[in-house]
Amino acid sequence: MVVFVLGSRNQSYNFWIAGLVAIHQRENAFRDKYERYLSATPFDADRKRKALTAVAAKMARVAYAVVKHGSDYQRFFEQPWGATCFQRTSSPR
């Protein structure tokens, strides 16, 4: 994971704590990612640590993208597994 290797300890710790807060919220993309990661083995402590690390890395990527592009955060941008995406269809004219 490049984000944590190149970042400082404080940044890693802050994203870790932010990940903990995010997975305890009711509805957000970070909690969904955490739950998808744990769906196979929900009581494995090592798997929970890896899931939280994945959430913290995602938060770091989102924060970087928001700062880099100067855009607002779009929650639930990614679709859950098995969801149907609505695509624009071109109508013949």
C-alpha cells in the first residue's frame, strides 16, 4: 500500500481513526466496503484489521482526489456488487 508507506505516521493514524469513525456510521460507502470485505468471515480479527486498512486507504485516496481536483465528495459513487447501473442509451434519430 503506497499511501501508508510514503505518508507520515500521523497521517496513517488519522486515516485509521477516521476509518473507525466511518465504519460506525449508518450509511456510507466506507462502511459498505468494510462490510463487503468481512462478508466471508465476519469474526476473523485479522480480516477486520485488513478491512479497516482498506477503508483507511480508500479514505486517503478520496481525500487526495478531493484536494487535487477541488471537487465535492460524492457519497456512494461506487455501486454495490450486483447492482444495476443506469447507463445513457442513445436513441436513434
